[in-house]
Amino acid sequence: MDTLEKIKEQIQTNDMILYMKGSPDAPQCGFSAQVVKLLSACGKPFSFVDVLANPDVRATLPQYANWPTFPQLYIKGELVGGCDIITELYQSGELQAMVKDLPENS
């Protein structure tokens, strides 16, 4: 399976997946830390991929999504965006609405 196929499978098989630098327990950049904090506040589990530990994903995902930066959040197969967009969605209550119907086990 090539990297692009791996990315597509990850996005399709996880209701909510965050491509980030580091892990939720140890984010390696402020933007990733901010998104983890907001997602955690929503109370739904999410999967993640550490792009620092997966350089192939880090190199390929921006081409797949036409989105150059990390973190990148996908919900139900759709790119939601990066830190600024996720912060705006959270502050307006839209992020909570987007995740409220997701299962409790991602």
C-alpha cells in the first residue's frame, strides 16, 4: 500500500482523525496542542497520526488535501481545516455540533 492509499484508508476508517506534530499527550507544536485542547473539550475520542514520526505522510498529505500545514483535522472523511479554522469553529459552537453525533469510540 502506498502512502496515498494509506492516508485515504485512515481518513475513511476514522470518524475523526487529526494529523498533527507529536501526540495528544505530547504535542510538538503550539498549533497541534491548541487543536488537541479544543477536541478534548468537545468530549469525543479522535484518532491521530504523528506526522513527525511518519515523514511519508507528512510529505504526501498536503498534496492529497491541497492544505499545506499541520495540524489537519478530518471529520467523516472531510477536511475541516487547521488550527485557526478549528479554533473559530469551536468558539462559534460549530465544532461541537459537527462532532456531537460521532460515536463514543473512534
